[in-house]
Amino acid sequence: AAAAEGAAAAAAPTHRTRNAMAAVILSTLRARRRLNAAEEDGVVEGTDEDGDGRVSAKELQAHLKDIEVRADLLHDRLVFEQEMCQMLIKLPLFMVCLFCFLVALMELAPAAAVHNVQRHLRDHF
């Protein structure tokens, strides 16, 4: 029973996956509308029936015949999101390294001393 519940939980889409799927569905609808403007007129506008700017599950079900899911776009978006999450893990280390580099730069070539040399050269010549 526990294995069945675990499998069901793994198969259930996460909030992130649902958002990516909704974005892919809407982008597909918009692309289809651009390609076949005369034939598809009203599909995108008609999908959001209450006009709140968000397409709910009921509205998607009502227009299911007009929707195609492009798995390649969905896969690309999910891979991109995963890569962004991995980048966020690396970001703090990058910030620490950048801070250390700037501190070392100020120690090796302090701005005040460089400014004094520049001022002296400008005044002399």
C-alpha cells in the first residue's frame, strides 16, 4: 500500500510542473493563433472565459479539443528551470569569490595610492 501511495505521489504533477505545462499550453495556443489567424480567431481569448488573465483547470477542460501540448517545449522549459535552480545553488559561492577578489584587489592596488600617483603625474606633466 505504501509503495502504491509513493508511486501515485511521484506520478502526480508538482506545482512547478503544472505551471510549466500551463505556460507551454498557452504558448502553443498563441503560436497556433498566429499561424492560423482566421481559423483560430477567438481561441486564446475564448479560453480565458472569466477574463481574469489566468486560465483555470475548468477553462482548460472546456477547450481541451483546441489544445495541443508540445512535449518538446515542456521538456525544454523544465530543463531550463532545473538548470536555473542549480545555478542558484552556485550563486552564493560565486558572490563570496567575487567579494574576496575585490578585497584582494583593493589590498594589492589601493585606490588612494593609485589616485595620488595619477594626480602627481597629471600635475607634473
